[in-house]
Amino acid sequence: MTVDIATSVGQEALELLNHLGVHSSAYSGGNLNVHTPLTGEVIAQVATINADDATEAIATAHAAFLQWRIVPAPKRGEMVRLLGEELRCALPVLGRLVTIETGKLLSEGFGEVQEMIDICTFAAGLSRQLTGLTIPSERVGHRMMETWHPLGVVGIISAFNFPVAVWAWNAALALVCGNAIVWKPSEKTPLTALAVQAIFTRAAAKAGGVPPGLSALLIGDSSIGQQLVDSPLVPLLSATGSTAMGRAVGPRLAARFARGILELGGNNAAIVCPSADLGLALRAIAFSAMGTAGQRCTTLRRLIVHESVYEALIAQLKSVYASVVIGDPRDAGTLVGPLIDERSFRAMQAALDEARSGGATVTGGERVSSKDLPHAFYVRPALVEVSAQTGAVKRETFAPILYVMKYTNFADALALHNDVPQGLSSAIFTLNMREAEEFLSATGSDCGIANVNIGTSGAEIGGAFGGEKETGGGRESGSDAWKQYMRRATNTINYGTALPLAQGVSFDID
Ligand code: UN1
């Protein structure tokens, strides 16, 4: 099989950037080569920022924060609503640019921008609901309450695979909460970041009253990320990436008592029970395991199947894996686009070799390329049948590899499910309510996301997103994730004339 890329991807990317209002000086003649995974060619050269410029941008963002925090929250929400409106207009163009820069399917590129719009809608509504509690006081003539205040500059470090949606999760909440934002995107995806910054600038101009530098974009290497990690002007850093990155970032944040929202590696599993609707499970597994070429944090990486349905399900999966269309993600029939780069391809092959030498049976996983595209890495997704959960099965390899295991007892399946260092997303396929409820209970899945009869990926923005264990413990997006972006104050007000002390303590100076 070969992959055929007809039109010039580079030319298309430049047209999209131009359409989105990014000036050509931002993406030509710079020192950072930007490759498209569709062909592997260099499509732009972006200038990176130096340490002094980054320091200045953080200081300017702090100054902007001091003004933004006194803008009433619903007015801040109006700005975010306008950001959502700009994104709505930009959706087809920005979505296409996401596809060209990351290799995800067009519908996934559009979906990513939709996710940005959705969080803006959520945050705009939230701007009128940043509510605290009124708490009964134990003292006569006293009232207690809780208030939520803006925090400061929020640093955002994002990964290549969701280059703009994860920024939006953080940006939309941080902004309505009264904070400034400073963003270091992945070096692999600066073009979509430039486009989003241009969109933000338009929304801010429409809103009016937005202080300059409220949202800064810092394109640079990991040293720029480290500046965000270490800056005393950044009280909260939200970082998405590998567990190794989180291990480096976490202690440095802790050393200066800064907050971190860490969204790190996942090793997500699904259990398929005897009563499962196998047709539905098959579709869910296919999307979760092969979608985005296995490059989501939430990608399904382990499948734990009851022995009674194992043969039937694996046979069907094998035929789906063998026939799935791999190719140009801009084409309507394609379901699997390219891996981001050669490094990712090598990591996939290394994991498959390790599994093979451990006795696993590997179906698929080979490179699917044309002679004309030596620098693009298209692969057939791999199904790997293993008898034990060891070695590579316990690691996250950011590629479309699905390890398949058989189980006999439900308790063993649950134990296997939880016996990995990561804890992001999980799913069970069953029509048995006891199994479903146990999976969701305190003794069930140990992940931040646990689903019934849907796959592990493709979460909506309304819920809190994040996971446990080596996934880092952070929560972004919906529910009450906004609280992390604010400073909580507990207030006690004495409206009486006496001064009773709490816990009945007496301290009489007369
Ligand atoms: C990620 O891969 O970092 O739930 C985010 C999902 C998407 C977000 C993934 N909504 O798959």
C-alpha cells in the first residue's frame, strides 16, 4: 500500500495562516523548522524567543493581570465569549491547519477547534458562577463566607497532539477567573499557536479594555518552559506532556510552592465482558485505539477481553485493522493519518520488537509509505496479543499499538486493569449492571476517567479531565476545575459588639 499526497501541503499551510491573519514574518526566515507529518517536509520557519524576551513577556503578563483582575468577571466572560465567536468563524481554516501540523484527520482537526469553542461557551457561563459558600459561624453576630479571587499569571505548556484545544481549556478558564496567560506550545506545532494568538488578538480588540500582553505566546525550546516553571510571577503552571516531563516539572514547582496542573501519560484500558454488545464495542475500540493514529493521551492501549468472547472479537478487530484506510488525513476516506515524526515511528517499532521478543503475537505495525515520502511516517496500527502485562505493556508508547489480553474472572480483569503506573482513562463494555457499577465504584477503575460502553478517548469538555498516579493528578476543563485557577479566601465577619473567640477560647486583657 502507498500513500499519495497530491497537493502541496506547504503552500496550503501558508494560505491558511494568511487567511487566519498571521503575518508572514512570523513563519518565514526563523530558526525553528516546522515540518508537516503529512509529507515530512519543512513548511515554515518560525522565530523562537530568547530568555530575555520571555522574562519580559511574563512581566508584561503580570502587569496585565493587575488590571484584568479588577474587570468584573462577567465582562471577562464576554471577552471569552467573543474568543469563542472568532473561533467559530475560524473553525474550517484552523481545523485544517491543525490537520496539516499534527496529521490528525480533518474531522478531528475540526473537532479540536469545536472543543475550543465549547470551553469558551462553558467559561462564558461560568463567569457569572464563580460562587463561594456562606458558612454558618459558631459565634454569635458572625458570618463566614468563601470568596474566589484571581490568581496571577497562568503558564500553559501544551503538547503537539492537541496543540490548541488544551490551550483553550486552560486559557478560557484562566481568563474568566481574572488571570493572564503565558503559553509555550510544543516546538512541533507553533503554526497553530500563532494562528490562535492572532485569533485571540482579534477577539480582544472586539471586546475592548483588554490590557496589552494579557495573553502571551512564547515559541521556544524547553529552556523557555523552564522559565515558566521557575518564575515567581507564575503561581500556576498547567503542563501537558510525558510523565518524564512531569517528573522534571513537579518538584521544581513544589520547591517554590507553586501550583501545578499536570496532565501526563496515560495507559488506558478497556475490559470487554461476556455480555458486551460486541458490535458497539468494536466501533468504540477502533476509534479509541486507532483514532489520531494512537496519539491521544486517552488512546486505548490495553484491551482485556473475557475468554468467552475473545476469539470472536479479536477476529473482527484483525479484519478492521487490516482494512482501515491509512493515508492523507485530508482525504474523506482516511481513518489513520501519519505519526508526528520519525522518533515516534522508532519508539513504536522498539515497543513492538520488545513485545515480540517477549513472545507476543504482533499483527500490523509496519510502515506504509510511498517512495516519494521518505520523511513521512505512516503505519498500520498494531494489535499485539500478550499473555502477561509486562515490559512495554506497562509503558505509554505514543503510537497506535493495542495490547490485547484474555481474562477468566472479573476480579482478575480489574486487577490487571489497575496494575499499571498510569491512571488517565478507562472503559468497560458490559450489559451487566453489577460489573458496570463495580467498575465505577471505589474498588473499580483507579483512573480519572471511567466510562461504560464507550471508549477511553473523546471526552467532552463538561467533565473534569485528567488522571491519577503517573498521569499527574491534575484536572482541566469542566466541572469545578476552575477552582484551581483562583485563590480561595475564607472570610469571617463580626457584625456584633462582642469578640467571642472560636473554640470557646478566652483571652481577657481587662
Ligand atoms: C490529550 O490527548 O491530551 O478526550 C487530550 C479526548 C480529547 C482530549 C485529549 N477530548 O480524547
